[in-house]
Amino acid sequence: YFRELFSMPQKAEILIVSEELYDQSLKRHSISNVFVMMEQYEEGNTDDLSINRLFKYTSIKELFNEITGKSSEVLNLKDSAKKEPEIVLIYSASGGTGKTTVAMGISACLTKLYKKVLYIGADRLQTFQRMLDNPSSIAAADVYSKLANPGRSIYEDIKHVIRKEEFSYLPPFKAALMSLGLKYSIYERIAEAAKKSKDYDYIVIDTDVTFDEDKAQLFNIADKVVIVTEQTAASVYATNLLVANLNGVTSEKYIFVCNNFDKEKDNALISHNRSMKFTVNDYIESYREYDGMRCQDLAKDSGMQKTAFLII
């Protein structure tokens, strides 16, 4: 049937075909994007750049995102089906849970899924830059002047300093907020202005553990909230206490992730000794070589990938 069909001229936006059926004669047809399902997929294979290779054992959702991402122009997805930008807040009720690792991993995974991402490290004293290739801070004095007196166009005012590695990010400030005379609410102002610009699909805010009025406002403006916990009794207790002070945690807005999971250790998340006020949506296993990992390494982790899918 396949040979008979393509014995006559055909026109299509997308052709998805197994490697057994693909041959060079298909190039004679008017087909915008050709995807070949490979039994064995070697990244970086460049013998024929006119086709897109897909590893057939990839998850359905990842295949779908890759096909639609590379075919957005012929499918007219860029304008007609483009979602409104979303603010994603990454938070933990206790320190040391690897919240920043999760935030950067999610940002990298979303970028791999053809999403435009802006990462904002919203700590009072920023340390996220240690995981980047360029850890240097913002030096321009005029930028800090605009941050101290932000207007509605604050994102446009400082847009020129935004950098990109695996994803776009607001570089770290040269000192703590208190030392610079900046209010914590500056992160909210930047995120909302960036959302209105529609330059990004997702604005990921990696916030510190302080729970106050400024943080409550970030919870309020966020479209999705990822709460990071661990399997330890102390982390589970803190997360339970946080949930008791939040409204609507049963909605799709909230996603609970257990980071640094080790199946060989006690898991307080399934303990029968306490009443759980939340349910973990996914687990991210602990890394053996954590200190040497970069953002591109985090994007390969299955737990990070599944969390990114939950956001989408």
C-alpha cells in the first residue's frame, strides 16, 4: 500500500515513517517535514539533514512535543494554538532539598521541549549562578537604579542584561537585596512584566524558603507551584505545616515533588505515623555526582522530565 501510494505525487505537512519504509525517493514529493522512526538513534547523526530522526521507544508525549515543536510553522501553531505565558513558582518549606537544582532542571527540560523559558533566581542572597557557565553578576549601575524604582516596564528596562545558556535567565545581582536597597517584591514585578511581554512560554521563579507576605504574593500570581520536599521526617513535617497554611493545594496548580529520593532509606512520605496533607506527584532520584552536574545533565534525568511534563 505504501509503495502504491507514493508511486503518485503526494502533498503533506508531516510524514512520519519507519526507517524500513523510508528511502530517498520520498524527497520528490511535496512534504514539509519528514520524521523517520529509528530503531537505534544516535544523537548528532548528520548524514541526511533533510529528515528528522525520532527514537521510536521515546515516550508518546515526548515524541508529540518534538514533532509539533519542529512543525509549528506548517501547523500554524505559533499563533493559533499558543498558550498564554505561565509563571511557575518553585518552593520548598525547608532548606537543603535541592530546590534550585529542581528549578534549573525543569527549566532545561522545558527548553528541550521547545518552550521558551526565563529563569529568575529569587533569593535574597543569590547562589544559583554556581551551576552556570557564566556566573558573573549584573554590573551596570543604571540597571540597579531602575530596579530600585521599578515602573510597569521594568522587564523592558532590564531586558538587555538577560543571558541565555540552556535557557534564558536573569543574571545574579552583585550583592544581597538588603545591601542594594532593593525590595523582594522586585522579583514579582519582573515576572509579571515578562509574562505580559509574551517573550516566553514559562517564567520559572526559584524562590527562597522564607514564608511571608511577599512570598504569599508570588503564590498568588503563579499559574503553577512546584513544592519540593524530601523523604526525611523533618522535610515532610515542614511541608505538611506549609500545606496547612495554603488554600487550594488539591487543585492542579500545585505539584509536589520528592527530590533526592533513595529507595534504600526510610521514606517518611509513606509513614503511617502521621496524617499526610499532600500527595507526591513524582520522585527525583538522588545524584551520585551532584557537584559536577550542569543544567544540560539535569535535562536528561527522567524525574526532571516527568515533572516538566506535569507543568505542561
